[in-house]
Amino acid sequence: MSRTVQCVLLKKELPGLDRSPYPGALGQRIFDGVSKEAWARWLGHQTMLINEYRLTPIDPKARKFLEQEMEKFFFGAGSERPEDFRPQG
């Protein structure tokens, strides 16, 4: 039986993550309150940020930026798209 969480992003009870997706206290907060569906949304948003800002995830500055955006995405006012972002499709 899978565990459920009261998802902080989607505001309803949904299946939770199987393990913490990120180290430290932020990872624990995500594990405790973010659903699999919300995490998948973050991964898509993170990919867009990496591509639009041409980030290199191994760069410490880029990692710090992505961590801050992740925290805003789930627990803050939300992570904004770049000003000139135009979705394809």
C-alpha cells in the first residue's frame, strides 16, 4: 500500500513520494508534504528553468538557484517562468 500525503501544492490527499528526492531539511519537507504528481510538475518546471536560463546543474550557483526556486515552487509564492518564455507546441 502506498503512502499518501496532504499535498502542499495541489491541496488534496494524494500518493506521496517513495523516498526523499532531495537531501537535508528541504528534502524532508518535500517527502512529508509533496505528492508524486506535484513532484512531477516540479521536474517539468525545473527542466524549463535549466533550458531557458542555460543552467549547468553541476555549477554550485545553478544548484543554489534551483534549490531556491524549488522551495518557492512548493512552499512560497511559486516559481515564475522566465519573462520571455514561450511554450512550444
